[in-house]
Amino acid sequence: MLFCLTRRIIAVLFALLAGLMLCFAPWVQGRLNFDEAKVRQSIPHQYGAAGVRNAEKWLDLLTQLDGIPDLQLLRVVNDFWNTNVIGGEDITIWGRPDYWATPLESLTKRAGDCEDYVIGKYFTLLHAGIPASKLRLIYVRAQVGTSSIAHMVLGYYATPDAEPLLLDNLTSVIRPASQRPDLTPVFSFNSEGVYVAGAPASSVDKISNWRGLLEKMRREGFNP
């Protein structure tokens, strides 16, 4: 069961994660690059005609995000993914117990689990110009009713030591970590490293699902 924590304690835990990120991750700019014409052309061949419309909605969105202030951008991206993907389990969607889908895979299936929502939001925000160092894929324990479940959310850090804002497929409202007492952070990562409170940052390459995800995205025509 999820250990009950006060909002203050939760905020401190997230602050510890943010502090480690400041110490070990450079505050650098990065984008998701891709050949738009090549990707659009490849979608029907890789995912069939049925998946084209949803995938193209995402590609259209990617061309419309430049210059939008960060907070507005977070809302737009969070709403897009929460609206266009239906929540499900990997075993039902992909026939596997644990599968990390690319954004195109999630959209052409119109289904995904918590990791897939976060992956889609992460790479959309990267393409919009938010640096990877401001974003963290955060594993948490979430209290849902009477159950404690493994879950993932996306954290946005306005500054290295800021309290993160959390983008979550369980709610359309983006809230600071201290206003999510139902979540207990476990560890976080991004394309620059893996972060666990009380430990030095380590290479994200040790996460095999992440390596596999990037390989699939490159085959789709992206340069993550």
C-alpha cells in the first residue's frame, strides 16, 4: 500500500529529485528533429491507412508550437495527448506485459498506458523547444481508490530547483507536485540521465525500454 505522506513531505521528495538534477544534468537546449515529408510518407506503410489521420494531427501540432509560452504549451500538449489516446494496458494493446510505444504507435493505435502518454508529451515538448533538462519522466506510486499502483507522470521544472508541475493522463489539470498527495516519487529520468534521490546520476542507457524506444523512433524517421 502507498505510504501516506503529507503534501510538505511530498514536496520535499520532489525537491530532492530536482536538486540532484541540478547537480548532475546540464541545463541545455535540445529538440526532436525529423524529416517531416519522410515521416508523413512512411506512416501508411508502417501503420496502415487507418492510423494516418491521428498521426498527422500530431505532426500538424508540432508545426504550431513555436513561440507559445511554456505554461500554455504544457496545457496544449497535455490536452492533446489526453484527448487523442485512450488509456489501456500493454498486454491488451500490444500483447506484451511491458511495451514502450513511440508517439506514432500510440496515436495510430489510439491507445496507450501511462508511459506512452508521458513519452508522447515529452517528445512533443522537446520539439517545441523546451530543453530536456526541464523535463523528467517520473516513476511514482499512485493511490487510485484503495490501490497503490505503479504509474508515470511527466515533470516540468521551470528552473533547476523549482517544484515540478506534473502532466498526468489521470487528470487534465496540471498541478505542482505538492498538490498531488496521491503520488509518491520513486525515480526520474530523461535523455540525459537517471536520477534517484540520494544517489549520483546514472546513464539512461541502462533502461533497455528507453534504448528500444529510440531505435524505433529512428526507424520512423526521427532523430531523438
